[in-house]
Amino acid sequence: MSARQPGEGTAPTAAYRRTAVRRWHPQQPAAAPLSEPLAQEAAVALVYNGISHVVMMASPDALEDLALGFSLSEGIVRSTDDIYAVEAHRHPPGHAVNIRISAACMAQLKQRRRNLTGRTGCGLCGTESLEQAVRAPIPVGPACKPSAAAVQQALATLAGAQPLQALTGACHGAAWCDMQGKIHLLREDIGRHNALDKLIGALANTVIDRHQGFALVSSRASYEMVQKATSAGITALVAVSAATALAVELARASGLHLIGFARQGRHTIYTN
């Protein structure tokens, strides 16, 4: 698994490529030719015990973290003990991640009869029933309540910890912050769900106490984002944009401390 820390400089080369463009400006009538970095968007298949379960569009970076985080946040496995191996490889025209899981988890996965194709902004494509779409709240225990100073400190350093976003302007970030607002882990992806899953996967390979910090995401706090956070044992979630009504309802039922509209100088507390 990747151990990359935030702010380590350059963006991973697999996650972007350069292309020739011409940029127009009103003070420059002749559009100037330039080389522009573009975020890579690739089809990524998650293959469980030899059976392809989901294909999603994602940034082709930290795919082992993505597979682990998705497996945990979607309830495919109960813990990392149920995962025996994760291996990502290029599989034209995209990428495949082979995940070997326990027989019990695989039997449960087969019962769900899901064969879905995800998209960058969609977390429910292919879901077969209302019960699968809106799952029961997962209690997270006593919620971490980050101070206003910690939230503002994390926000102040978020942009500097996102090299791929700084380079391309097309990626979301999900960060793990301690109670002082220092960012310890960060993952980026073209999709907000994917970025959070990558962070969850990275967290699963650490000894970080989920009750002594908070997750910060550069997106809205939708139902899916809250569900993924609670499934990973995260007790506080801070989002740069607004929360949805269903997200707030789920956060309250789960005991999650939810903050939205987090900008420099202000944020909105929805729960606790």
C-alpha cells in the first residue's frame, strides 16, 4: 500500500498527462500555444476472487488504497483481516485491481448480485434495492469534536497538500487531520467518493485513532460521503461545501460530528 504523505511535492505522474492547448486572453488576441497538464481519468475494475464486481472512473493512482477503502466502506469486508491480497496492474484499456478476500465475504458478495458501473459523481449506480441505497445508520461512538481553530488550520493547509489539484485543477482531496488541524494523510482523485475511499484505505494501514482527528473533504457532504465515513469508524467529517438533508439525518443517527461550508473564517456545524 502507498505510504505517501501530504505535501511531498510533485503529483504522481500516473495521475496526469500533458497536452498541447491554446489559451485565449482578451489582452492577447492571438491565442498562445501551451502545454497543459490534464488529470487522467481511467476505467478501474475491482476484481474480487477473480470476479469483476465494479468498474469505476478514477484517477489511476493509489489504486490499492482505493480497493481497500471501497471494500470497507461498501461493507464487502468487515475488516482488513478479511483481505488476503491486493494487487493493481495495467489492463488496457484501463486498470484492474485484484482483491483476494475470505470465502465468507465472497459468498456474501455473490448474494448481493451486483454488477455495476460507477461514474465520477455517482455512488449508487447499479444498486438493486432501496435497502441497498439507504443503509441503516452505523453508530460511531463518542464523536470527535474538532475545535474551530483546528478546522481553520486544516483548511489553510489543504490546498498546499494537494499537488494534483494544484497542477490540474480537476481533483478532489480527502485528508486526515489531527486535533490540532495538522494534515497527516491525503489522497486525491477526480471523484469525491474515490478520494474518500482512498483515504479510508490509507487509514486502514495505520494505527491512527479515528476518535482523535477528523476527515476533511474538498466537496459537499452527501449521504454517500457520510455513510462511507461512518463505515470506516470516522467520528467527524468536515466538508468544504454544503451538506444534504439526508446526510445530516444520517450523521445525527450515527453520532457523526458533521461540519459543512468550511471556508476560511467560517463553517457550519450540523450535528452535536
